[in-house]
Amino acid sequence: IERIVGSAFRVMPDPPADWTDPVFDAGRWAAVVPSTSWAQGDPRPAEPAMLLRTGFDVTRPVAAARLYATALGAYDAHLNGARVSDTILAPEMSVAQRHVLYQTYDVTDRIVPGANVLGALVGDGWYASPFGWRIERYGFGPAPRRFRAMLRIDYADGSQDWVTTGPDWRIAPSPVLKSEIYDGETFDARLIQPGWSAPGFDDGHWTPARVGQAPKCALIAQTSPPLRRTGTRRAVTVSEPLPGRYVFDFGQNFSGWVRIRATGPAGTTITAKFAELLNPDGTAGLANLRLARATDRFTLAGTGAGETFEPHFTYHGFRYVEVTGYPGVPTADDVDGVVVHSDCRETGAMAFPDAPLLQSIWNNALWSQRSNFFSVPTDCPQRDERMGWMGDIQVFLDAAAFNMEVDPFIRRFLLEARAAQRPDGGYPIVVPQLLSYPDVVTAGWSEAGIILPWQLWQRYGDTAVIDENWDAMQAWMAFVARSNPDHVWRNDRGLDLGDWLSVDAIKPDDETTPRILCATAYWAWCAELMAQMAAASGRMVDAERYHCLRAAIGAAYADAFIGREGVCGNGSQTSQVLSLAFDLVPSRLRAKAAAVLAADIRARGMKLSTGFLGTPYLLDVLADAGLMDEVSGLLLQTGYPSWGYMPEQGGTTVWERWNGDTGDLSMNSYNHYAFGAVVGFFYRRLGGIAPAAPGFRRIAVRPLWLPQVGRVETRYDSLVGTIATATDGDASGLTRLDLTVPPNATADVELPLGDWHLGGIALAQHPAVVDMQVEADGVRFAVATGDYRFARSGSATA
């Protein structure tokens, strides 16, 4: 048997029917060329983005026109010579075997009398790009790339026309020679065909487009905010560490790309490499990006005028850009940073006039959220990953929902989670997931299917999110219960990551806290959340069932993991935190359990040791126990490990690891929001803004005053309106609270004991103050809509 390899093969995209006959002559077919693809799945090389177009005539007055479009790949839709929208990388990432998203555009004002042209530029997107750790092209479904569009034109006389993709369309290669999520885009401006999507263009040299096979999945309208350019950044420095290699430092790590302007000879190729780090010699360091090449290339057409390049179907996570091949010496005026992310409305702001360190932590978490709210909530925006990790968003959503309006974004992600759910009820840990990946569960990650709907209900008060996810949530709960009849989660824990990236771990998943404890604690908490959601949505029988389940898990947990002296599990900080945060410690032992936690923090020099699962609840547990010295000490700590260590080392976003500057580069993302979950504590406890009832119809205003932190100013644009607080005080405690309560809301205020006044009137006598109670630990009362200043008599800030 002769083995035929390499150039002995010949290729023809559309062979005749008899091409398999032994006597068929393929001598005129093209010889194969090496793929050069890194792809380990589908081996085909990078393909150019394609231009598609069709013409149509309009002979009657138009009342309305709407374009519906989607792709297996990514597309930019054009009408009469211009893009129809500023959205990026549509149709975004989805569980493509179950559904593909489509977008809707109002194009009424773009239709003209007479000749019109509908066109599209179609590239790889997530569907066709090499993606995932295995760098698999077409990892979400089979080749080839496909585009589908339907343009509905409603005429003033009541009639309508449809312009749809079909055999009358024509196709040609575009100047986008390569467009991949990880590796970047290559664009040759010499191949631009001016006017290609406008009437009057001669497409006679183009090829008729083939009608492809429609995938066997649903088409679902995208209801989440699209990806958009949301801002630009100017480089703060431009250096030339080596001849001809110019490094632009934008002073901020973010997601997006650069816009390059240049004038030069035809064929000049400018290369931009994107990085979070610099090498010792000052050049861009890509080592932590693993297999992602993160490189854009732009070849000039040589028009004599200035040329501008922005990529179409890629993005990068970066602070630094290294530019080579530039004709001349580039300046900050020639290269702009373009910020891109899912366009969620920003709803929160905080200021720390006396604690710049906390201001930096808050800013860093916000930039990590911007960078990773990218189609789905991803883990990182830069390396060969950028996936929808369920654990990362479940710990961060409390903070995220203050910073941005997240309901439509997360509900769309939950649609993907339900589509990816296994038949046995298991939620995978990554959504959407490549088809070749095993569907594995993990405690603390998979529970995002329960925790995210609960968080959205709490923030926005809409029980529809419970109804949408109820069957899937019940299936998850049944999955866990099925193999754990003694109410300790011993079996079917899947990948079982545990308290991922905890400080004491040598390897990321070392068992520094018993995994069985983490899993059982989350099971108990989810049972409690299910009981709450069942009651809120009128499922009273289910509510009682989940209350009983929570009680059974709680009893089993106490027997298995709670010691007589308050030591939980192995006594790790996360063991103590999860046990206390999820109310699994008997009341008689709670003070002892908190003392165990505090003692470990002090023994480490006022430092934490928690990982992904313990960190989000750490400060709340300490504050609830009245351990304010430990709260302040952790917040203001700048040594490793701490939140403050990251900005002290120059970080402008939250790191994946506490020791991101020294750890294994292959596991070092410098833009990972999970540890930024602390910002939820900032809003709720330092700012004193939390929901006392779902949707903030009642607001829990209970600000902590920490003298070491000082003044805190907070604003949150809730569903019912803007809530704002400002605190001031001294060494004796809180002395002033400014509060704005929006219409149709009531604030339940809690202040420390003291002689408090409102507008010079004692609280007990003020008509706006109702339901006032003075107790041993503070003053509690309610106020309705309005602006208030509460001051404690005898203080300098009253």
C-alpha cells in the first residue's frame, strides 16, 4: 500500500460527480499547501473573510424596513455602502448546537428609491476561529462559515417585500486575510474594493454564492447588549526599546484593539502585538498568553493619503502594544486604544477620598468587569481561553450588578447555561463549551445556574427569571441529591476544583480546604436559595421541600464538619468563611468559629488565605462578627497576599492569582475579575446600599464606619431610581450620613447609638422618621423618598 502525503494530494472545492473514479484526471487541480494552522481540531488553514452582496430595487414609498441577520462565524452587515450598525462580532458566542442568535436592525432610513444593495463581510468569529486550549477551529459546530439575512420592507401602501440570502447573491474574498479571536487579524488594504456594498459596483468578476445547509438549531433573537466600542484611550508613553520597535503604554489594561493611522508606500506592513506585560528589554511580553498570538497586521494600499486600520473580527486584552514596520516614527496621535465590551449600562460609582488604595481596587474591578463582559461573562480577555466560566461570574455577580445593569446580559448567559445543561441535570463549568470538551460539573461553579437567577431576582425584583430557570434549577438540585442520600456531597463532584487558587496551594487546585466541605456548603446554600425563590414565585410546596432539604443538609454538615470549639473542616479560612456565611454553624458556636478565622488572619500578619470560593464572603463574615480591626486590616493590606498588593505592584485590573507577579506565567491572567468580588462588600457594607427587598423597593442602609478607611461616597442607579450615600466620621465612629432615597422606595436605616438629628430635629421627633427603634447595638428606623442628612450631635461633621 502506497501512502500518499503532502503535495501528492490535489484539491478542488466543487469537484464533478465522477471525481472518485480511478481513471479521473485531476491533473489540473491545485496542489495542496501546508496548513500552517495551529488548530488541533479542524486542520484547515486560516481563511479570508468573504464579501457577499445582492441588489434589489425599490419602486414605492417605504414605511419601514428591518434587517434580520446572523451567521455561523461573524458578520458586519452593509446596506448601500455603509454598515448598518456599530455592533461588534455579531452574532456572538452561543451553544450553537441548540441555538444561534440573530440580530435585528432598523434600516428604514437607509433604503433609497431605485437600486439598493444589501451586503455582508463574514469572518470567523467564535464559531470558526481556533478556540479553547486545544486551539480547535469550528469547535462549536461543523464548517463552513455561513450567513443568513432577511430584509423586510414595508411599503406605505400596506404591501411588503423580502430580500433574503439565496442563489442570487455573489461572493468574493475580502481584504481581511485572517480574522481569529486569539491570534488577531491580517488586513491588506491593497485588496479593498471601493463601493463593494453600494449600487453601481460591478460584481461581474465575483462568484455566485453557494446556498449552504442550514444548521439544525433554533434561531433566537439576541436580547442582551451587543458588543460595541465604548471609548478610546491615548497612550501615556511611547518608547523605542529596540530600533524600529515602538511600545505604546496605555496606562490601563482593557479589552479591545488599537486604531492605527499611517501614510506610506503600498505593501508596507505594520504589525501590532498586544500584551499585558513587558519583557526585561522593554518589548511586549506575550509569554502569559500561552498559544494566543495576539497580533494584528495592516498592509498599506499606498494611496498617498492617510490610511486607518481597525480590526473587524478579533479582540485583545492588553495594556501595551508593540508596533513594528511603521513608516516613520509613530506617536500617540497615530495609535489609539479602542475599548470594546458588551455595552451594559454602568449604574454604580464609589469614591474613597481618604483611602486611595480602595479607590484603586474599585477601579481595577470595574475595568476587569468591562474587559470580561464580552459576549458572555468570561474569565479573561487575553490568552487562549476567554471562556464563560460559571464559577467566576457566580462569585462576582454581587459586585457586577452594582457596577452595571446586568439583567439582560446575565439572562442571556443563563439561556446558554440551560442549553448546555446535561440530560442528568448537571451544569457544565464552562458555557458555551466546545463540543470536544467533557461535560463536567464542579461545586461552586455549576451552582451558577442557581445563584445567578437568585441574584438577578434580588437586584431587579423580577420573578420571571425564576420561572425561566426553574426546571433547570430543579434538575441540578436533583442531580446532586440523587447520589448523596446522606446529605453530604460525597459523590459526583466532577472536576472538583475546590477553593481554587487559594494562597496556600502549591498547585492551583491543591486541597487547602476540604473539597467535600466546599461542595456540601454550596449545596446547602442553594437549597436555601431554592426555598426563597420557590416562595417568591408561588411554589409553596417546593418551598417547603427545599426548606426541609436545607435543614437536612445543615444537620449533616454540622455533624461532619463543625468541631466543638468552632473549628470547621480543617480550620482553613475558607472552611470557617463558608460555614459562617451560609449559616451552617450552630448559633452557640458562631462566635468561636469567627474567632478561629480572626486568629488565623492575625497569625498571618493580617492577611487572607482564601481562594475563589472563600474570598467573596470573607469580609461580610468578619463584619457580621464585629471584627472590624480584621476588616480594616485586610482592606488596607498591601503586602502579598491582598487586594491592595495588586495596585501596589502596578496592576490596573484584578489579577487571576494573588501572586500574579511571581507565579506560573501560564496561569497568570492580569485581568480576571473573580477576586474583585470584594467590591460587592464596598457597595453593601461601606456604602451601606443593599436590597432589603427584591428590586430595592426597600433599601437596607447600614453603612460601616471604619476610621482607617474614612469617608465613602456611593451611588447606585437601581431599578427604582438613584440611591446615594455619603459617610463621614471620626475615631468615635460614624457622625454623618447623607442619603438619597428614590421614588417608590423605603430605606431601612441603621445607625450606631448616639444623639442623631435630621435637619436639626431629633430623630424621634422628626415626621419623616418612622418605625424608630433604639436597641443595644444601634438605632433603626425607616424613611421614604427624599434627600436626608443624618448627623450625630457633638461631632465635627454634624
